[in-house]
Amino acid sequence: MRPRPEQSTTKLILRDLELGPATVNELEETIGVGRRNLRYYMRMLHELGAVKVVGWEQRTGPALPVYGVDGREKQRPKRKYKRY
């Protein structure tokens, strides 16, 4: 089943992002929806223009997008690590 914009999960996501930018991992903790499902919702909301990628967070591994409602769209940073 594909997510729809009128579902309550999208309302929860937008409510949390009104408070400030967050990654999918942070939204998982506050909303209680699994990361895998949240990625579908975030992709849909991003394509609709409801949310933007306002930053990127990288500790180890690939960079995670930081989503927000306000701010400029930021491009993915270059990879720090080479794959062998």
C-alpha cells in the first residue's frame, strides 16, 4: 500500500517538522512509525513540495537527509569515504 497525503501519518510528520528539522531516525522515535515506512512518506512529501532537505547529517556511513518545512533545499554532499 502506497502512502497518501491525506493520511494521519503525514499530518504527524508535518506537525513534528514545524517544530524543527529532523532526520528519519529522529522522526521514527517521536512518531512511532518504522524507518522503512517513513522513507516512503518523506519521499512522497518531498516530491509534493511539502518538505525540503534543509541539511545533511553524516557521522559514519552515508549522509542522512535532514528534512524541514522552512529553509533552502541543500544538495547531497560529496562522499567522504571511498568504497573498495
